[in-house]
Amino acid sequence: MKTRRDIPVGQWPEAMEQGRIADAAFAAAYARVSDRQRAWIKTGLAAVFAAWGGPRPLRRRNEACLGHDLSLTDLETPLDFALFVCGPGFTSPARLVAAVVPALCARVADVAALRLGGPWPRPLLTALELCGVETACRAKTRSLPEILAGLPDKGRGAVVVLGGVRTPSAMPSGVRLFDVAVAGRAGVFADCATTFDHEALAFAHPDMAFSLHSEGAAPQTPFSPGQGDLAEAADLGYDAVYVGTDHLDQGLKAAPLAFGPGRETCWLWPELPPGAFRQRRLAATVDTAGRAR
């Protein structure tokens, strides 16, 4: 009978290992992404890293006497692994970075990315390389149930689905599931004083449909024209809006995420803080010392 942790750190279920991406493929992808594009990825990565406060302590233990004779011990440690699953339609390096970095901040030791149903786009492999994630694999979509079934042999962990993958109805014991797919629509609200780098936006989110809401002469852009102003954007179903710094409060009413100029290549997943990749254990005992006092 198998026991937990039969699959050691750095190794994954066989259906993943058969499609492991070689180091040479990582290097080739990195070399074929331009310096400017790598700089965009790095800018977004640094912003996400700062947003979540950097690495957590590997182990955090707090003990407190809370009254009513209660002594409470709170132990927090990283999950054993995190697996990020991308469907064939997912091509955003910014959103991949935004998912992976919280797991790294949580100090998860074993992190991998899995591409289902298609090859890895070069910008995604480059994003993983810049994050320091060395394990990327390819597999057929029909292999996913077998892969998930094997994950408990790695201990306790999390699976993050980033889009284009049907979420399983049930997960194996000890494996958390986060499905953070987006609708794929964003609004860009620009005026004469506020401009966004449309090339950077298109690179960061090539699978996102951008609508440009522009006052006055709109710059030449591949984005579709948007109808209405920021006050009406809440009814448009955008995943994010890009607005001038003076309009961020209004932008937060319009979509779950609002980004100002200079943050074209940044993304954040509010549902994926580092705490999502940590496990907490609580112990309650009688506070005999307090009772003696």
C-alpha cells in the first residue's frame, strides 16, 4: 500500500513526467522573447511580489492565552506542492506570474506548471523561468484525471486552474482546487492626458479582448472601440479596467481589478493570496498557568 509523499520533491505523476519540458526548451524560449518583452514580464513580477509582501517565514508558530482558561497554539506551514494548470487557450504571462508568485511567497517547495492540449507559448515558459519555476510539463487533456489522482502521493497541495480546463467535480483528499479563470474582457479608459502602452497590454494578455473607451482622438490601436464611460462600466462585465490614476476609486466600482498607467503588465488574483498556499493547524488546551494565577 502506498503512503503519502511516495512522489518526492521535484517529481510528479508519470503522465506529467512523460511531457516534461527540457531545460533546452526553456533556454530557447527565453532567447526568442525580446529584451523588451522580458522587461515587461519582470515589471509585472516585481509588482506582484511587492503586493504580497515577499516570502513568508517557512514556519510560523504563535501561542496565546486568550481567557476562559484557553491556551491556543496556531501553527502555519507551506503546502507541500502547487500545480498550475493551463488550457490551450491560456496565453497570458502576466496572469501566470500573478498565480505562481503567491505560492512562491508562501514558500511552497514544489511548484510546477502543466499545459493541456497544446504546446507552451514562449512567453509563458519565459515567465516561469523568470519566476524560478523549473518544472513545466505537457499532457493531453484526458490525462488530467490520472494526474490529479496521483497528487496525494506528494502530500498536501493546491491545484490552480487558469482557464480552458473543465474543473473536476471532486478533488482527491488533501488537494485544494482554485479555479481562477476570467471572462477575458477588459476596458481601457484613456483620455488625452492618460495613455496606456497598448503593445504591452497585448503582450501581457494576448487572450484578453480589450475595448478602448477614449475621449477625443484615440491613438492607433488594435483594440475594439468601447461604448460608454467609466461610470457605466460596471454593467459591461469587465475582468479589469485600465484607468487614469485620478479615477482608480471609480475604476474599483467598475471591475474587480483597476490598473493605472505603468501597470499594463501587472495582474493580481485577490482569491490567491500566499495564505491560499499555506496550511494552518490549531491546538487548544487549558491554560493551567493562568488558572493558577
